[in-house]
Amino acid sequence: MTFREELGQIFGPGGWLETEYGFSSNAHQMAYAKAVLSALDSGDAEKPLNMLEAETGTGKTLAYLFAMALVASSGKRGVISTYTLSLQEQILYQEWPKVERYLNQTGRAVSIGRLISRLNYVSPARVADALEDLFGSIAAADAPYHELLDWAASSAAGAGTGLISEYVDKYGNLPDGISNDSICVPQHREPDNDMYGRDRADSESHDILLISHAMLHSSSFSWSQEEPASPLARLRPDLMLFDEADQLATVCESTVESHIRPATMRAKLRRITRQMPHLGVQSDLIQSQIETIETILNGRYQGEGSRAVLLEMSPDEQLFKPLAEHTLQVSTLLKRIGKSRKADRVSEEVMALNQYASMLRDFGEQSTMRATGICWSPVRHRPSLFTHEPSRAASLSRVIRSYTKRQATPPRVVLTSATLSDVLRPVKGSATAKDFQSLLARLWLRTDEVGQAARFSPLKFGSVNGIFLPDMNAPRPFLKEMGGALNPEWPVHCAETIRQHQEHGPMLALTTSYAEQEAIMAQFEPDALLGRRDEPLSLQVAKFRRDGGVLISPALWEGYNLRREDGTQLIATILITRFPFSPSSDIAALAQNRIARLQGRAVSTSTEYAINAERGAKKMRQGFGRGIRHPLDCIRLVICDPRFPQAKSGRSVGPFKAWYRVIPARFLGQWETAQIGSASSQEPEQPGGTPLWQTL
């Protein structure tokens, strides 16, 4: 029996999942599982990439686990990369036991493990150091801090997982004054967490390994080395599957731009000096060099026009040479501090300064692939150095090319997510590689490298009890006559819309920034809305689960599973303030123009705009999806932005006329009959006749 036939017996009518677990057969899930199997088991070696979008409700996680497990049972090694640790928990403790049960019944053994960053593991020694810093001595620490110390020693020794998340799950948030960074396993010394060492050693023996996108990105720079330091790079898997793949680009792009703020460097250095007073003259010398750098930056930046200024060897050579000399001296001195044995107590600051040291060395090296310059914070009135290197986002491309350099067969790669394809592109027939163009471009991959491209959508999953749009004459978020500043009437409009709809049950209100969130919250009495920035988001979410009300935040578009403790539906209304779209920053625009000029090519502003628009459209669809996580979920969708297209009137605002596609196709009938203006007690009219959206 072939693997493909075996998947039919697992997922098909009367199949293994239905017999063992009572699951109803899902044709879309089976088709998706077979597509993953085809990509991993018999894909085109010349086209190793496979783009498989599976909307929420397809059942993709269990489907791809069965497909990869079957292929791995033939002796191949696989890697599954995720954006969130919560998805890894779901895979390990909810979905994999089903796969493992099937494998055991059919006489096969496939092991699965996890390799995650040291930042997730607790260091008992650093917990003790943190308590001494806070209280002067461990004995003087309060009870919750002793509880943390006792747990850390026990869990790291093998009584638990050694993960900081274990403490949070058991006891709640870390005590005041304690952060993940301050108690995690340090980079520069031998780890004192047995579980960290065990997990890293075990990672090379598993058939399937769970990793994070961040780990893949950080290790990608060493994959082409003969003896890579990263255990992931040494593994060289045959199969790679990226779930939440739309976020892989976000992770990779996060390191494209780096900033070095002299004021931040001085603050960290003062903290180091307090713990390492023997530095003395050396510390004073570094402080002096940093002040000189800041003086140079302040003298160069005149505050005219753009908030960013590129530095070139010419005509800025007189500035650039002394700046490069001073940054190199600071880099050298910082490296010496990092090698000190007494740096353990301030390892967080030392690590940060070591990163600054590397960045400062990069700053002194001109390149056709890198732009360097100065930018200015109009809020803090402080300058910083920046480097912008777009090619750092090419992580997956680097990994695939490393196989080619070694004359080895590239791994079979599957990218999958609920929002993988271009949302704003018209859907015409079967998917092609061009339907995933914006994500491929962000990852520095080409459409001719894609072997298989497909979309999978459930015909029925959840329901929408009305879509509510504002009148076209409602206030817009920004005013052109105010230079694009936030319209003073905008938060008032959003607050009034919240009041109109909050009586229908718990509401998640998604904003695009904390500034917008705070402006809207200012229209209400204190504590009328959840979402205050002076309280941890996890605490706000816990209150929302317990009491309902309105939770407003720019940080919940994705990632959080907002359901009640018993797993039932929590959110009744999703409110989206405005399009989560923003153009490229001044720095990115300047850097891209410079790099293109040096490489002798033109910059396509329309392409850059399209990529940014797709990024925002996917975010908006993900926000909509926060409310529908189960087949029986039913929500109301409220949009405050009057630029959103209206089917009834046929009106839309130029650049945003295609944004109705952020609504999943199965709910576009509700958009066609959306209520315009203030909320009404009447039930939304039901769609009928020829869907208008099909003609747009």
C-alpha cells in the first residue's frame, strides 16, 4: 500500500480517525494531507518549494503531521518550524499522540522532539543573582521569589521541563522585577540547566524536530559552513515544513534593520560598571568614546526634511572616517568586557553590548548590499546609528542554497498557513506560484522555484451574524491638511462605534498602534475598557476571559487563542479600527534606493507598495479570524474605517477597493448585505440572488 493510499484509509469515510476518535471525514483535510505528502515524498528536486494554503477549519496540523510521519518512517529526517511555542505545544501534546498511536498500531516508530532557544530555559544561578540584586540577599527576598528559586532549581535538575513557560503555567506571571531575559540560560557560560543540555543532545537523534522560525533564521548564516556550530545546521534535514509560514518573513525581516543608540549604550555600561567596579579607567574611556560618537551624530543631523540621513564615503568622508574610527575603538573595548569572568552578573547587558560591538564593526564596512546612516527620534530627541541590510531576510534561501553548494539534493520544503497567498489578488481558478508572489519576494525566493501551489478552504466553518460598516462620510483616520497626522475626530468615531456594539457580548477591538489605542481609551471612563499598557497583556486577557467586556489592543491580531477556559467561544464581536497598512519607513526607502542605485537597477515603488499592502491585508484577515476558531463559532464584524469598500453602494476608496477580499470567500455574502451606519436592533438581511462581489 502506498503512503497516498494509506492517507485515504486514515482520513477517508469510515477511516482510522473516524473509527478511533469519532472524527467526521473531511475531504479538504484529506486533499491537503495528500498534497503535503506529494510535496515531501515525490516533489520536484529542481523546484523544492511548495506553497500550500489551508484556511482555518481545514485541519491542517493533524494532516501534515500524518503526511510527514509516513515519509519519515522511510528513513528521512524532518523539521517542522513554527512561529509560536503554543503551536508546538499543540503539536506535541494534542495532535502527535494520535499520530503515534497509529504508527504503533502499524508497527512503526517515528520519534519527535523539540529544539528551542536557550532564552526559554531558566538558569537557577541567574535567578539567585536577580534576587540578590533586588533584595541585597536571597534571605531577604519575599515568598514568591523563593518559590521561583525553588522551582528553578528543581525543574532545571530534571523534575520539570526547565522551561520558564512551565513556571508561568503553574504560578502565573514572573514576580515583579524579574524578566525572561534576566533569568534565562546565558550565552557566554556553561548552562546550569540539565534539561537544556538534554534537549539539545536529544535533538540530533529525533526523526522529526520542532523548531521556531527565529531559530531557523539565526542558524541560517552557518548552514554553508563545513562544521556549523548550530545543531540545527548539523542536522541537514531532508524534509522541512513551515507552519505559520506567513510569519517566517516577519521574523527574517526583523533583523534587516539594526539601531545603535549611544544613550542606550551608556545606560547599559553604567549598569555593568556598578557590578564590575574594577573596570574603572576602561569604563571611562568607553563612555568618552560614546559621547564623542553622539556629538558627531548631533553635529551631522540638522533636523531638516527626512528623519533619516544616509552616510556615504563621499561626500561624507570627513565625517565617516572619524565616526568609523571611534565606533571600532568602542567595539574593541566592549569585546574585552564580554570576555571577563566577572561579567556573569550582568550577562544581559554584556550580551547587548557585544551585539552592539558587532553592529559597530558592520557600520564601518561599506557594501553594495548594506546602507548605513543616522536617524533621529522626534520624541526622545536623540540620534542613533542604523544599518539596513535587506539580504538578511533571505534565511530560507540561504538554507536551500547551502545544499546546492555541497552538491547535495535540496530538502523538500512546504510553506503552509491560513493566510499564505496574496489576499488582494483576484482568485481565478487553481492557485499558481504567482498567487504567493508577495511572500516569496519577502523571503528572497523565486516563483520558478515553486513546484506545487494550492489553496484549501472549508465550505463551512463558523458563521457571521452581520458585518457593520461606517457611512462613507464618517471621519477618516488621517487628515491630509495636517500632514497625515491622526484626525482628532477619529478616536471619537471609534469610541462611539464601540459603544454601539459592546452590548452584544465580549468584544475584541484591534487597533494599529498603542497611540491609537490610548486615544480611543481616553474617550471612556478609566477602566471601562481592558488593554491598559501598565498591566501585562496576559493579565488583561485573563480578565477578558473571566469578565468579558471590551479588550482593545494592537497586539492581538494574531497568536493568542482567545477562548474561555473550557474551550468554548468567548468573542462575540471583532472590531477593527482601520486598515493595518503602513508604507515603508524613511530608512527602508532611502536604503533600498541606495542599494538599487549601486547595483544599477531601478526601484519599483509599485512593487514595494503591493508587498506592504499584502502584509496589511493578511494581518486584517488574521484579525478577523481571531473570532472564528471552531465550526460553531458565530461573530459580528465591525469595521470603523470608512475607506473599506461597500457592496451596497458600490463605493470604495481608490487604493483600498480590493480590500473586501480580507473577508473569507464563504462570508462575502454577508459583506454584500452589510449594514451601513450606526448599529441597529434589526437582524442583518440575508444574502440572496447573484452575489455582487463576484462582479467587482
